[in-house]
Amino acid sequence: MTATSQARSSAQPGYRVLNPATGEVVEEFPTATDAEVQDALARSQQAFQSWKDVPITERAKIVAKVAELFSDRADELAAIITEEMGKPLSQSKGEAEFCTDIFNYFATEGPTLAADQEIKPIGGGRAIIQRRPVGPLLGIMPWNYPYYQVARFAAPNLMLGNTIILKHAETCPRSALAIQKIMDDAGVPAGAYINLFASHEQIADIIADPRVQGVSLTGSERAGAIIGELAGKNLKKAVLELGGSDPYVVLDSDDVAAAAANAWETRMENTGQACNSNKRMIVMDDIYDDFVAELTKQAKDLKPGNPAEEAEGTYAPLSSRAAAEALAEQLKDAVNKGATLHAGGQLQDGPAAYFAPAVLTGVTPEMRAYTEELFGPVAVVYKVSSDEEALKLANDTQYGLGGAVFSTDEERARKIAAQLEVGMTNVNGVGEAADLPFGGVKRSGFGRELGPLGMDEFVNKRLFYIGE
């Protein structure tokens, strides 16, 4: 790939690695030319003609090799994204290893999940539901989980026999290239997986191209609206995994300090930059004060640190200075309108992207923090006095990704969890694994990834009928 000096001469601003721990631009990459986009489309379509006819058991061997390489290269992959977007190194390695689980799951279970399904026609004859690939797909992936997000889109679709054009986030060019290298080294045929440093304008052209049969986006609500409109206008199937403001309801606990510490650890995963993070902690009034006190204890005295070192008592930067500044504005709005900031919330002077993990209470509907997603290390805690109030508050959001309810009385928790307006509801824990479907409702998007549903999106469920 062209180095920094050449990238600066490109007509496009290009992709770049900007270390959020230092604010330093490490390397730049040129955006694809229109000719390169057309070449990618042609190669993807050509590869599909042969890849779709490879027996799924043979495709599974290649997908399993992809899994193996993610594991073998976990340390190298981790170092890349820690520099690119500031993820703590141990979490970066864990993300790479999670990709191994995802590719292995689909390599193992894919042949069964995609198998023909015979149904019994009322009028006689034989009827079979066949799952067949549809063609080239466009994946538009975000920066917050540079490997995992790609894996959950790519693994099932490679198994199905679809081909993939992958447009990664502009801040993740090195991890995008590392994934391409894994695909190539694993034996994915040329053209079946293509990393493309496309511009936003080029994305519209790719979606409109008749060779592309669908698009999957993981990103912001705003991005989802744009891609959804483009897909609809061009009659293309779309899967959208967008924002979230997941409720995390704590009805009671035998150990409030431990419950709060667990909630804090969950909220701080990836420095709070996860779509399904517990962004709204809803806590019963009799344990509320102790819960907030423990969160505050967890947050106080944390210092900015190098995410590659993860020294005790430190926190990592957000993905960018702009992200940190946007979060600071949301927090400032809440405090100015009467919310209480118990700890953290300081934005370190630039150019780095450090934002001190914060605990916020007293958030009310007129504050931005009530309706907007807080994509960073802010624990927002609400006090409620009944199960009914907890449920009402949990569902009072435009988002519907996930939610969790905790109680020593499982049936009590199950009753509330069953009424959450979300795509993923949990009791006394949060289920997240390669075999568990992921996705939301409302403005959190539509479609599912992972698990058995992950192979049921970009597929032709063809009826094959044989008359008597």
C-alpha cells in the first residue's frame, strides 16, 4: 500500500492511522480511485461465479483456516488496533480471539444451517426450501471493533458462497489490510473478499451497481438512515446494526458493591464504546445510594494511561479527539441542566483523546443524555421505586438493541426482561457469543448477525417444488 508521502498527493483525503493516545498521524493511505472501485466490483462478481459452486464443506475448510490465522496472529492484530483506535491491549487480543470463535462456529455449523429443508405441501408433491447464495455483498464496518464486526458479517456469508467487498472505517486501514492478508493466506479465492478504501461518495455507486445484491452496515443511526435509503432506492437487501442505549436494571442484590463493580466493568469495556453497552443503569431505590457510591469509588482517581501498557488505575483514550469532545458536550449539557456529576468527566487537553470515566445521576428528559447515546465511559444511573417504574423507564428510548435485568429472584427479573422492547433481552447476565444472534429493533436497526440467524439474511430461500 502506498506510504504517507504518496498518500498526501492523492486527490482524496484518504484513510489514516491516528493514534488517539498521542494525537499523532502515524500513516496515511489513499482512497480508492473510481477505476479501482469498478475493478473490485468486476472481480467480486467473477469470483462469485465459481465460489458459489464450491461445496459448502470445502468452503468450511477455508473458513476454518481463517479462524486459525486469527488465533495465530492475535498478538500482531491486537497491537494494530490498540494503536489505531486506543483499545486496551488485552481487550484487543480478546477481540481477535473472538473472531476465531466466530469463524469456527460458522465453519462447523454452517453446512447444517444451510442444508435443504423439506416441508410437507398440503396439496401433495414434494417441496424443499433451499438456501442459496445471492452474490456480491457490500460490508460497511465501524472502528470500535475492527475485527469482530467484520467477522460476524464475513464468516456466514463466505460459508454461504457470497462474495464480499469490505469498506472499513477510515481510521482502521491497517486492521483492514491485516484482515485481507488473513483471507488471502487462508485460501479465500481472489475476489471473494476484497478490502476497498472507498469514499462515502463511492459507496452510493457501489450500492447502486446491479452486481451488488445487498449491504450490511454497523454504525451510527445517521449512517444507517443514509445506507437504508440508498439500499431501498436500489431495491437491495440491507442489514443495519446501529446505536443503542441499553437498560441495565438492578432490582436487588445480596452484594451491592459487587453488583455495581460488575456494572462498571461492563460499562468500561472498550472504554464505553460499544453499541450494546449498559448505558442506562436503572437501580431500585433501596440499593441506589450504595450502588452509586461504589461506581464513584471505581471512577475516582483513575489516570490516563497508555492502552498498550494497561497500568493499574489508568484508563484508555477514546477513538478520537472529536469523539471525546462530543461526549464532553453531552455531559456538560446534562450538568448545566441539573444533573449530578459524581466523578470524572474531565476532557484532557488535546491533541490526545482522553476523557475521564464518569458517573452521572439526575438525568431528566430535557437533557441530551436522556435521549442520545453516550458513546464513551459514562455510567448514567437512574433511581426507581417499583418494577413497573423500572420497566417504563427501560422502554422509554428510541433505541432497542439489548437490555438486562438482575435480581436474586429470577422469576421477578424474567417478568421484566420479557417485556423489554429490544432485540436481545437478558436475565442475570449478558449473553454474547458466536452462536447467539445479535441485533436490535426500533432505531437500533434491523436484521441479525451471529448464531443460526446470521446465515439467514443474505440468502435466497428458494422453493424447489416437485409435482406428483
